[in-house]
Amino acid sequence: MKTQVEERFSEFYLKWIFQLEEHVQQLLRMPKANLNESELQALVSRFTTHYKEYYTVKWGCAHEDVLAFFCPVWLSPLENAYLWVTGWKPSMAFQVIDTLRKSVVAGASMFDMSETKVKKIEELRLKIRLEEEKVEREMERLQVAMADRKMVELARLASRVKSGDVVGQVDGLVEVALKGLLGGLEKVMKAADCVRLKSLKGMLEVLSPLQCVDFLAAFCMLEIRRRQWGKIRESQKENRRVEQPKLL
């Protein structure tokens, strides 16, 4: 059974990803070569606004139930397998750029990127990687904290007590300890989201408006396709389960 937060965010995410796909499809139908700079910037702004809405809603819901975002029920197992601290790994954005630069057809605007831009992107890549490592260290610290002296003693105490009053006191201590750990998870989740947003913002500041549009189209389409592939795999798995003959 889903929690209230899982219900609310599942409903929001379905609408959000549907709108994202609509934005991408409109973008793919547009003759981008005929658009002027202000029109291209308007397209970029549409995508960035859409992503800002996602993180605004996510942070609000996570404050109520942060654990929902570490095991999201609104994503398929395939999507969950590629999560990095509740979302996409920032380094992935640079891999998209690398791929577009090598693809004349899919990313023509990236093919002849200037050396100055390439250098700036590499500097940003290094900066983002260092911030990723910082988040990973903090996540590791939180995971190890689950086995610190206080938590171990509480676990031992909880397994020994039998008196109702004492059980209540132990439960209260456990609740306080878990609240501290959950607060840490919320902070590290937000830190990871900030690195994600920094990578996008930094990339868009380096690229030209046309390059920004090509990058966002490829980046968003990857997220959409990954979801579609995950749903197809879930459907195939369910069909195999239904078709499996029952043993007498």
C-alpha cells in the first residue's frame, strides 16, 4: 500500500513526465534552424522551468517522507537501478554531450564545438565530479551511522526489554535516533539534487541556444525512453508470469 506522499508524488510524476514528453515532441517537430536566438532561449526556458517544478514538488514531499524517494514506487525497476541518490547522476549530462559531439546527424550543432567551449565543459565536468564525490562520502557516512554505538545499543536494548513502560521508552529513543538519520538523508538528497541542477545550469551557460536545445532534447528523450523500456520490461515479465503453467 502506498503512503500519502507516494500517492501524491506518483500522480504528480505521471503528469510531469507526460508533459516532458509533449515538450520534447514539440521540439522535435520544430524547424530549429529557422528559429532566432530569442525563440531558442524561450524553448530552453520552458524545459528549465519544467525541471524546477519537479524539484520544488520533490523537496516538499521529501520533507514529509524522504524514504519514499530512496525507493520510488512511481519508477520501474530498470529506472530504479540507474538512480544515484534519488535521481540521475550529474556526470550523465556530460556523457550526453560527448555522444552528441560524435554524432553528426543527432547533434549537428555540437559537431564543430569550439575549443573554448570544450575546455569550459571539461572544467565543469571536473568540478561536478568533485561535488559528486562529496555527496557520495556523505551518503556513505549516513549508511555507516546506522551501525554506530548508539544504534547498536538501542537494537540490543529493544531485543531485551519486556516491560510495557520500558518498551515505550526504548521506542521513543529509537524514533529520535531515526529522525536524525532521516534528516541526514533529506540533506544528502537535496545536496545531490543541487549537483544535478548545477550540472545542467553550467552546461546551458556554456552552450549556444541551439546547442542547448539539442542537448535538452537528447537528455530528456533519454529519460523518457528509459521509462518506456522499464515499463515494457515490467509488462513482459508480468505476461510471462501469467502464461507460466501451474503445477498440479
